[in-house]
Amino acid sequence: MRVSIVLPRGMRFSPEGATSIDLVARDLILASRHRETTTVIGAAVDNPFPDVPFRSVVASSQRSMVAGCIDRLKVAEPDVIVVHQHPESAAAIARALPHVPVVLHRHGLLKRQKTFLSRWRRSRQLTRVRRVIFVSDFIRRTFLEDFPGVADRSEVIPNGVDTGLWLPGAKDQRITYVGRARADKGIGELLDAFLGLDAPGWTLSLVMSVQTEDEAAFARSIEARAGGRTDIEVHRSLTIDAVRAELARSAIAALPSIVREGFPRAVVEAMSCGCAVIAGNGGGTPEAAGAAATLLDTITPDSVRAALAPLVGDAILCRARGEAARAHAAGQLDLAVVARRYDDLLQRMAAKGAPR
């Protein structure tokens, strides 16, 4: 079975600067029984991941991106197509290749359609899509509030983690954040919490992914607020291997997102690495974390500091929380199990063919 994976503009299928969507797509391919016959189509990058066949598209807009992807798909002649995140792209590809089933893979909240006409247009687009995968029940429920007609063509498949790769290491007194360099990720609140925390010997490591000029400016502001303190490290756009090494040696992962996450990959990775995890309680995070993390209803410097203090002050408690997180990831979110469900779905779609 030939599978084509389409990534929209804004993705970066490369060890340098990959988004969480890029990483989810790659992980599912590497664990797939269809790995040898799967190809990724996405925006051109200088250094694409070397372990997955990649076909680049040079585009200045989403429209030209879709046109380039369609050209690539016509050459590839796949049995099934997966389009990540972008409904309009999925609909356009399904219209251009009506003989191939198209699956939309949604990772986050869809921008709400304000008018009846815009919702009607989106509903019409979605009729062309054979199946919609959501990474959490939260994302699925929210999507169906506007587009209930998708309900019988939808399925929740969470983001998995390769628990044989994301492993705990020798733990340091280190509190690590991993994620985008944005204010709504709670980075400022975490920094203020650490600055007011009585934690001698501990280090705060901020591993920020910077993909836009706004994010670069935010990262600079965080560096300025850190004031050159030796117990605060600021990293920008580390490779995925470096991120994994950072989590492996961290006793605590603090991921206090204010925005409602779909199914936060960083939380899953941190749990697999045996970190005691603190995260925001919004969106799909409770589905990802279960009872294995400390989830905060409100994100303020005081609330983050209150969650950190007992872990910093009690090594036994911190280690026990990390072990519980690791057990949850290994038992509930292992990539092999998730990839098997994903492969089965794609095989069913390919067998049925596109809707007539």
C-alpha cells in the first residue's frame, strides 16, 4: 500500500526546527508497517529528515503549496493520502484526485467560522474527506460543535511516543520547559516562578522553538528577563536529539501552557523520560497526562511556584512522580500501539477507496 503524507505550509520536516506536527508525522511513519512505501510531501527545507522519503514543494502561498502537492501526488499515485491539519488543503487535494481516499489529521483547534455561509462552505469541503483523525477527544468534540456531519467519519488516535527511545537518564536538579517561544505557553510565568523559588542547586532550562520573528523577539525578552543568571539556561530550536537528551536528564518538566493544547507532545515525551510533570489543565492535556502529572487550572507565577516547591524540596516525591509518569507513558501511549491503530485505519480507507 502506497501512502502519501502531506504537510501544509508552516511545517518544517527537518531535525532543525521541526514542529510537533512534523514529529508526529515522522514517528508514525517510522513505526508503520507501511514505512517502506510511505512518502512525505512538504515545504522545501535545506536538511530534511534522512530516514523518511521526502518530496519538497517550493511555494509562496498556501494555494501554490497545494498546487505543488497535487503535482507530486499525481506522480506518486498513492493508495491513500493523509493531509495534516489543513481542511482546505485536504478538500482541494480530494477534489483534484477523486479516485484516492483523503484523510485529514487534525492536531489543534480549528478557527471558529463566524458566519453561516463560512460554516456551510467548510462543511461542503469536508464532504470530500474520507476520514478525520483527531489527536484527542477534546479536539474532536470541539470540531463537531460546528461540523456534526463529520461524526461518523471521525476517530481519535492520540499522539504516541517511542518509549524505547525517550528514556530516563541520570537525573539532574533541572527543571525543563520544551515548546514554542510564545507568551501563551506560560514561559514568563514559569520564569517568574523560578526567580521566586527557594531552589539552591537547581537549574531552569528553557528549550524554546523559534520559527517566526515574533517568537524570536519573545525569546530575546525572556533572555533579558533572565538577567544572565547562571542557574537559568535559554536554548533556541534544539535538534530533536538534543531535546530528548535535555528531558532525559531533567528531574522536572514544567509545561504550563495557557492555551488549550490538542494533545501536547512535549508532555508525553517528558513523561516517557521519567520527568515529574507540571502542565496546564486545558484542552487535551488531561487526556495525555492522566493522573501522572500535576495539572494547574490557572497559570500564574504563584500557582507554578506552588507546584514546583514540593518537588524541589523532596527528592523522593520528585522521583516517585517521575516514575509514575514513565509508567503512564509506557502503558498507555507507546508508539507501537498507536501506529498499529493508525496503519489499520489507513488500510481500511485504501481498501474502500474514495467516496463516489
